[in-house]
Amino acid sequence: MPSKSFVVETIKRNQIIEALSKGKRLDGRGLGELRKLEIKTHVIEKANGSAMVSLGNTQVLAGVKIDKGIPFPDTPNKGLLIVGAEVLPMAAAYLEAGPPDESAIELARVVDRGVRESEMIDVASLCIKEGKWVYSVFCDVNILNVDGNLFDATSYAVVSALLTAKMPKFVLENDVVKDTGERVPLPVHKIPISVTIANINNTLVLDPTEEEEAVMDARITLDTDDGGNLCAGQKGEPGSFTPEQIITAAEWSIARGREIRQKIKEAAGHG
Amino acid sequence: MTEEKRKLMDENGIRTDGRRWDELRPLKMEVGVVRNADGSALIEWGKNKIIAAVYGPKEMHPKHLELADRAFLKCRYHMAPFSVDERKNPAPSRREIEISKVIREALQPALFLEDYPRTAIQVYVEVLQSDGGSRVAGITASALALADAGINMRDLVVGCAVGKVDGKIVLDLNDTEDKEGSGDLPYAFMPNLNQVTLLQMDGLFTLDEFKQALDLAKVGGMKVYKLQREALLKRYFSGGGPETSTSTTEMMEEA
């Protein structure tokens, strides 16, 4: 059931739609343009990796904690990688504390899918003893301020935090897991980039603000990997797209994804 | 996605269940199977057995959430504990909550909710047995149940999944292909309005494969649409009419 959400006045709604009919957005951006993206890594000393990301006024903080864990029975030789996201009640006036609603669950699951399906982290190399001990990588995201496009901001924070994370090196001694004290980077294979596009009155806009999200008909999030392949996707909201619009969204996602990946690599000091 | 453990397609392009790349699993639909509901449908698609039931327009609970200008659409996708290999905890999982949301958003574009202000329309999707593609089967059945309930609609909604198996784009993944294949793309659309209302994706697709997948989903979906229409026509224009509805017990054959 949809929870309370941001409400935009009819006059603003009309303004947004009228501007879009002339190919303009209220904040002066082009239709396929991203807001200012800032990434700061290593912000939490106690986390194995962390990143503070602001996308326009949307601000999120991701922290990675890595420890030893017990593998899932169906993947006894694979490390655990779990992404969680929480929209903090402080992040907007209309939010309240409580268990995650369906939007927060969707957010966490879509970001998790992007990181998982791209096989960003080589979980097969995160095994300590098959069936018994593996590395467990938890990446939790706190949303601090909401101004639209939480999917992408959260995904960039997760990816940046994982890129900069240092994991403890464990060894097995007499069947006991021991921390060698050594710290090594995570086995990163690929860098998935999420790009979200909103359909407002049949105009596609990239990286919607909260106002734009309040008037959008539907949204689509597509993740691409370094090779320009699509690796995850999710359409949301009670509107629709034409098949042609979806292809356009895929092309935007691939093109913008390259630029954003470069930016994240630089911020994370990654090769 | 786990790496492919065994070959899912042989040298002649035949899949694990004997189908070719562009074939659907056996598909059967029946409208009007839950007597108490305002509308209902049973879909059997591969090993999927799913009932969709619609109640409404009815009074909205809780009252303060009712909408002044349209009906509130609610959707619950739920899997029976016995529907999968290992017993599923009956409490709604995060997966079921997400799927309930995307199913609701896939159906909503087809409905004239503005015709029923201050009311609620409830869609229940109960997965009695699950195979690959239960969400798209659920959407297909829900659209029938909504039509059966007499809710004003712009179009039906048809669900159909495509995926990638052994590097090839194939129609309608079964459970094995869903779990062991290299990509899955559940898709739903309104066939007469040419609007996509659900798209999810995991796995790896190049842009060309993605385009190919969307085209295939539409071609496959049109076959589903034909059966969907037949099921509706059978219910209302084969001399039977709503009073002679079959019950679920009559409809489900012994396995």
C-alpha cells in the first residue's frame, strides 16, 4: 500500500509539464542530464568501506561491514553480499519512523539486484572453508535527505563504498578462523551503474527530482556494466512506457552509465 | 545469477522441457472460479497454478486512505507454503511485497479507477503452485479477474517473460531456466494500446539482445492475449453465463 508521499501543488505540476513540452526542466537541466554528483569516500572510520553521495539535494551514506559468516546452504562456497537501504525518518517532512514500507523494500531490492546481477564482486573468491565459513559483506545505506532518484543515489553510494572497502584477511588455523590483521581490497570484477528515467506526460527525463517524481507517470531503472551490457532493470509506478521509450531509456542508460562510472572510479581512486 | 551448471538447450535448439526458443509452455485459463469474489480467474501455465480474485469496488479500509477522485487499488501476491520445493514460510516475504507492488503498478494503467471514487478495489493473487514466471502469470490472471468483476478497463494486461538461456533469447522460462539461465525479463503490456506496464530484468543482455527480448515478449504475449480473450468469451458467450461458473475443484485436474 503506498505510504504518505511528497505532494506537489497543481500549479507546480502544470509548470513542470508545460516546461517539459518545450524540452525544458524547472532546474534548467537538459532532459538527459544528471544533477551534480558528489562522492566522498572513507567517511566512516569504523566501516570497512564507506561513501557519502549527493545527487542534487538527495544525500545518502553507505557503509560496508565485512566479517566471517556462514554460507547459504545452496551456495556453500560463495561469500555473502547483502545490500540494505533505510530511508531515515529525518530525510523528509512526510516520513515517519517504522518498519520499511513497500517502497523502501523495492529500493533495497532493486539496488541489491544491480550489484548482484552485474557480478560486481566475485563472491566465489570469498570462501574461507566450503560449507562452513565465508566472508560476509553487508552494505547498508542510510538515506539522509530525499530529493528524488533514490535508486541511483543509493546505487552509486553502494558501488563507491564497495570499491573502497578493505576486508580483513582471514585464514583457517586448526579449523578456527583467524584474522591475520592484513587488510585487502574486495575482489571487484565490474562496476554496475544504475540510471533512472522518468516518463512525465510522454517526455522522458533522466535523474528525476522529487517534484518530477511526484508528477511522473512511470519510472524505469536500468543498470549497465563496463561492457555496455544491461544487467538489471525495474519499471515502477502506476503508468506505462511504449516499447520505443524503453529502448531510448536503455540507450541513455548505456551512454550516461559510461560517464558516471568514470566519475565513480575517480572518486574511489579505482584503477 | 548462478553460473550455468548444465546445458539448458541441446544442439537442435530444444530446451529442457522439449520446447523451441519461441514456444510457450502449455497454458490454460478459466474465468469465474471463486464464487464469492466479484471476479476471478485460474491460470495454469506450465506448472504454475495461480488464482486471481477481485473484490470491489467496495468500501475503503482504513477510511482515511480513501481517495476523493478515484478508487484505491490494492494488490496482494502470495505464495502458498506448499507451492515450492521447500516449504515457504506463509508470512509475506520482501520478495512478495515487491511483487505485490509491481503487479499493482502493472494493472493500474489499464483501469479507469476514476470511475469509482472513494472506494477500494482489491486484487488477490494466490500462487498455489509455482513454476518460473509466476508474476506474469499472476498479472494475466488478475486482468481476467478484473474484467470478470466488471471493472471498467482500457485494455487487458498480458504478462509474458523472456530470458536468456545458453546465450539465446528464449520465450517463457520454466523454473530450471529461471534459476540456471543467464537472464530473466518479466514483461507485461496492454496489447491494444502498445504500452509496457511491467518490466523487470536480471542477468546480462546486450542492447541488441534487449531489443530482441522486448520483441519476443510481445510476440509471445499476443499468443497469451488470444487465450485470455477466449477464456473471457467462453465465460460470457458460450451459453453458460456467470451463474454456471465452474468451481476451482472442477477446474483443477488431478496431477
